[in-house]
Amino acid sequence: MNKLVVITGTNASGKSGLGIELAKHYGAEIVSADSRQVYKGLDLGSGKVTPEETQGIPHYLIDVAEPNDFFSLLDFQTQAYEAIDDICARGVTPFLVGGTGLYINSVVDGYDIQKENLDPAIRKEVSAKSIDELIDYLKEHNPSVLESIDLKNKRRLERAVERCIAGIPDKKANQPRYETLAIGVTWPRNILYSRIHERLDRRLDQGMIEEVQNLKANGATDEFLNGLGLEYRYINMYLNGQFPSFSAFYDKLFMEIRHLAKEQMTWFRKRKDIHWIDMQDQPLESSIKLIDEFLADQCKDR
């Protein structure tokens, strides 16, 4: 199998920067694994790397969907496979870099995802339900699926309920396509929270609220923005007057970003194949040592 290097971690962990430095070292190319960076116009809120920050390293799966579009896990996996296979076919090492655990797992584990032609009436019925109603339905009809879903992500809950109503099986056999080295980046919790705080302040100063205003002005719906979670959800709520003050909005957003970082670590810790790198202790050198050993046989043409 062709070889794939994964760089992952929580929000504000520095995984994107480390991925770029490693890609420069190996002449590699990067496939982004971020569920919000796939959308055009979602730049500051998603932490999308700027053209200057890429330092000339090609990046894929960024800006491939329009706001309000539904970009499914199958869409991501299909396009990620295409990008990775193309990179390998040119004799270049592919890196998968990002923090969306489900995206990473779909490629690393080779989820067998089949295109599902659901009845539009089912989708309409399900979309009208609240998050609590969706969770209650799954608790009654398919409680095990709740273990692998972000209970605040309405879109994921809707998809699970739709599959349940349509009688589509949840678990399919995995078919890994690549030999994978997974590297995770970590910080002590107090330092990570400080990094989250600094990054939030920086993005707000750079115009993150104005970014959401522009998205709304150009047709992005409340449903789309709220479904993105975190910055986009809470900035949209703030713009809609759902917070009594800026400080109340800021405190809530900061708390939710910290909470997501904890959830991400819980998600990643379930994988026993991730090599964890201390970002305070020569992360570049530690990663290079792991990758050198992994790439003893270079990526071959499929």
C-alpha cells in the first residue's frame, strides 16, 4: 500500500504549522482534514492557512464547497482519496493534516461509505426536529450510534436519524487503502488554553465577526452557520442579538472552544496508533525521526 503521514491535534495546537514545516522537509503535499476549511469564505473562523503561510506547499481539500452546500463525509473521503492517490502517483509523499477526527478516520481506516439516495420526505421530516428530539429518537431506536457523534452537531444527528428511519446499516467493513503513520501534537492543558485565548483574540482583531457578516450578506443561512459550530455559530447568534453583551458572547465562545479541545483529545485518544509529540520538546525533530523510519520504502505508484 502507498504510505500516508497524518498530522493531527486539537484546536490551536500548531498542527498546521508543523505539517507545513514537515512537508517542506520531505517535499510533501498536504491534504486538509478540516470540516470547515472545505468551504469558501470560511477563513478566519476555520483557521484556514493563508497563501503566505503555506510557504508554497500545495494544499488540497480547501475551498472546495460553497456556503450552504452539504458536504458529506463521503464527499470528503472521495476527494481525499483522489488527492492522495494523485500525489502518490507523482512520487510525492502525501500528508493528511487536520483536526476533524471523523474525516481522518474515514481515510485512515478506509470507511466503506456508500452513496445513499434518501427519500426527500424523510430529510424534510428530520430537519424539522430539534437536537433534543433527534437525540431522543436515537436513544430509542439506535442508542449505540450516539457514542460516535458530536451531540451538538445537528447535521450529524440528522444524518444518523435519516439512516435509522431508512433502515441503512451503521457499521460497514473498513477497507484501509494506505499504510499510515499518525502523529498527534500535544501541549499541557494550561498552555493549550492560553494558545486558544490568544488565537481567539487575534482572529477577532483580524475581522472574524466581519467575516460572518459578509457570509450572511452573501446568502449564508442561519442554519448553515449554526451547523458549523463554534465561532460561526456563536458569532451568528451574537449578530442576531442572542447575547446581552459582547463579553457574554466572548466568554461563551471561549468556553466552548476549550470544551471542543477536550472532546477532540478524547476522540483522538481512542486511537492507539497515534504517536504523540510534545510541542515543547523539539516537535520537528521528533516527527522527522518517526517519519524517516516510516518512509524507509518511499511511496510507490499504485
